[in-house]
Amino acid sequence: MDAAINQLTPEQRQAVMINAQQEANQKIMQAMMNKMTSICYEKCTGTSGDKLDSREQSCLAHCQDRYLDVRQQVQEALQRRQGDLS
């Protein structure tokens, strides 16, 4: 693998690195969304049956909003880091 990378032009190496970083970023974001779903569900749902009551709906909405705010901050940090690679 190292020999193959050494045969690439600097532009090709940079493209490979950017692609790898984008894939890593996508995995980070997917893991974060899975975590949000799990945590918010566990935190907000109770024993109201097979439908969410208004308290649970409100709790889920606020929980998701907090996670999405954090997601946005993480996304911006990842983009800055990716920009540093370019």
C-alpha cells in the first residue's frame, strides 16, 4: 500500500486523504445520530403505550435539538480540520 501511495502525484495523494477524511467524518456523524436516537429515546419515552404523549414528544424534540446543535458544531470543526488538510 505504501508503495502504491508513493507512486501517486501530490494532487492524487491529497485527493485520497480528503476522501478518507470525508469517509471518517461520515462515520462520526452516523455514530452521533445513532447515539442521539438511543439516548433521547431512553431519556424521553416512558410507559405511555404505543403512542408518545405530549410530554414525551416535547422531550424528544428538545433532546434532538440539543444533539443537532452539537452536531452542527462538530460538523464545522470537522470541516475546518478538513480545510487544514487541503
